[in-house]
Amino acid sequence: MATTIQVSEKLLTTLKQRKLYEKESYEEVLWNLMEDTMELNEETKRDIAQARTEIKVGKVHTHQQVKKKLRL
């Protein structure tokens, strides 16, 4: 169900500035803003912890190594 809300001119200007592309809806802008404050799910938290562990043990590749391997 769609609805309308009232916002000040100042907030409208700020929302317009946060659009990633011209035809992006204000709903998308608001969801993007809310996403930044949402809690990470457990799977994401595990993935982050695993990545940190891999970095600590040196299981990483530099950009140069990847470029060389991919012949870029």
C-alpha cells in the first residue's frame, strides 16, 4: 500500500542529493539510509570473522598478484 509523507524543503533537498541516479525513488533512498543502521545477520557476522582470520594468517593476495595471475 503506497502512502505519502510530508517533509520539509531542507529534507527534500538532502534526499535529492543522496540519490545515486536521477530516477531513483525516494523509497529506495530511504531504504539505503536505513540499511546503514540495520543489524548484520549472523551469516554475515560469521563471514566477516572468517575473512579477518584469513587476513591474519596471510591468506590474501595483493592486487598485483591477482592482476599478474589474470594477465591484466
